[in-house]
Amino acid sequence: MLRRMDFFDVPVILEIENRCFKNPWSAFAFWELMSNEDCYCIVMANKKIIGYGMACLEEEKIHILNIAVEKEERRKGIGTRILQDMLEYGASNKKRRAFLEVRRRNCAAISFYERHHFNKIGVKRRYYSDDDAIIMERLMG
Ligand SMILES: CC(C)(COP(=O)(O)OP(=O)(O)OC[C@H]1O[C@@H](n2cnc3c(N)ncnc32)[C@H](O)[C@@H]1OP(=O)(O)O)[C@@H](O)C(=O)NCCC(=O)NCCS
């Protein structure tokens, strides 16, 4: 079941975040986004949370900020459902494009976004302390 992220979800989300990323976000980062009315934060949960996504509305675009799925739950379509829900949120708010930054070395995520019709449109050098970011974008609809 997909639902809105809650402040009480943050401890479990942080555990997943720490397992998924070398430079995980802090609890404060999650709280801040959840408090921002332009941001859309969701979790996929059955009995427990197995994935989550965060996105923000920015001018004519929706910015996909983060998607993560527990390792043992990957390749089951969960990332796709989270991403599609965020894209629908953008479309329902009349956004015409979606964009994101992804680590150049994160081949799995780049394949995932390409599968969802995102194209590479640029590079931000040293965007991360140890890697460049690839900027990817897709049109809505
Ligand atoms: C990227 C991520 C969210 C994808 O989640 P997921 O639930 O496994 O994705 P899905 O099952 O919906 O995958 C859909 C398609 O994306 C592509 N894909 C997903 N993972 C892939 C991988 N490891 N290698 C190649 N392609 C991949 C495939 O085309 C896949 O379809 P298929 O399984 O039929 O081949 C997940 O791998 C993850 O949490 N990674 C760690 C966190 C991360 O890097 N997030 C992105 C930050 S920008």
C-alpha cells in the first residue's frame, strides 16, 4: 500500500536509507521535506515500510529527490509504483516535466530511470563529495 510519509515513519526510513546510500540523508532532512507543502513524501508499506520516495514541485517541474527500496524487495515493481505515483502527483499539479540527479556510478538507478523514459540531459561535476551527478529528465504524460 502506498501512503503519505508520517513523522513516526522516520526511524524505520532512516534504517533503510542507511542501508541503501553511502551518504544517507539525516532525520532532519526528512522532517524538513515532510514539513514543506511543495513536497510529496510517500512510503510503500505492507506490515512494514519497504520503500519510499520524495519529490518537490518546482516552477513547471517536479523534482524527484529520492527513491529507495529495501534490497530484498527490489525488482518486484515497487520502485516503479513509487515513481509513477510521484509522476502522477506532478501531473495533477500541472507540472510538464520531471527531473532528478543521480550518481554517475549508480548504474542500477540510471537503468531504472531510463526504463521510465528519463533521458540524460547534463552532468553536475562533483555534485556529490565523491561522484558527479547525471541530470535526467522526462516529459509528463
Ligand atoms: C533504483 C531502485 C529504487 C529501483 O527499485 P525497484 O523496486 O528494484 O525497481 P523496479 O522493480 O520497479 O524496476 C523496474 C525496472 O527498472 C530497471 N532496473 C531496476 N533495477 C535495476 C538494476 N539493478 N539493474 C538494471 N536495471 C534495473 C529494470 O528495467 C526493471 O525492470 P525488470 O525488473 O523487469 O528488468 C532500487 O534499485 C533502489 O532502491 N536502489 C538503491 C537506492 C537508489 O540508488 N535510489 C536511486 C537514487 S537516485
